[in-house]
Amino acid sequence: MNYDELKVKKPLRKGQELGEQDQYIVVANEKEEVYGLTPAIFYIWQMCDGTRTVEDIVEHVSKEAEIEVSKLQEPIATIITQLYEAELVSLD
């Protein structure tokens, strides 16, 4: 899914954090499938609280990282799509 398809969606984090291994944060979805997230992806996963839109998340990361919104839209859309495919977020 691209940014335009996702920007008004409010992703909701699913699964649970299990701890850290090497340089990854380990999370599991409801099927107990385990994934290692980089700190940056984990940060985005944590912001998926069901109240923020993807657009809100992009704007927040833009301010925090001091990176232009336009440079973050597609990368964050890709991350959220991958989290959705891994059943680590739902999209409403």
C-alpha cells in the first residue's frame, strides 16, 4: 500500500513485545509468530495506538528526526504495510 492509500488509516498495534536480542526488539503477533524489529521500526510500531493516522505518525517522526515529511511518507507507508502483513498492526 502506498502513502495516499494509508494516510487516513489509524493503525492499531497488535501482539506483544518479548524483549531484545542483538540489535532487535523481538515482538510476536497473536499467532505467536516472532519478528525482530529495528529500533526505528519498533518506534513506529509503538506509535500505532489506533488514535493516530499514518499522516500523524509521519508528521511526528518528521519533527523528531528533523527530516522532511515528503521523504518519510513512502518509507513509513512501507513499514506500516509490512507490519500489517506480519499481523503486528490492524488498519482501520
